[in-house]
Amino acid sequence: MPIYAYKCESCGHAKDVLQKISDAPLTDCPACGAPKFSKQLSAPGFQLKGSGWYATDFKGGGGVTGAAAAASPAAAEPAAAPAESSAPAAAAGGCGASCACH
């Protein structure tokens, strides 16, 4: 269950409340009783920061990336000639001629 931050506009009382998503929001302040108790916006509980989380974990679909790819023997191989057809790649489960990898 998420924790919501509430604050009273009347007296300034603040409180964190554990509620279900389906529960109705609270409206009455527990300190002064005024109907001015409302949810506050807060930061999410996680951050995605750093220079490589996307490129190293999710971008290539299982391939080696970055410095490890540059050091591998496969990285030293020349690219396929542009005159080759992309049909074999598509038949073998590749992405086809409409992508930028050919």
C-alpha cells in the first residue's frame, strides 16, 4: 500500500498516511477538524541515475555493449557490404530491411 503525504491548509498540520489506492482521500484534518486536509505531491521512492543503466542493461537485448564490445573479436569484423540482401536476416529472425542496423 502506498504512503500519501497530507497537509492541512488551515492549521498546517502534516501527516503521512498508509492507504489503499482505492481508498477515498482524507478531507478532515485530525488536528483542527477543518475540511482542508489534502494530498501533497511528493518525489518517487527511486531514482534512475548514472551513465550506463540503460545502455548496459536494457538497450541491446542481451548483446555486449561499451568497452567489452570494442575488445571482442566480433567488433573487429568489417560490416556487411551494402549490396547484400537483407532477406536472409529477416528470415533468420532478424529485424528486416527497414531498420538502421543493416
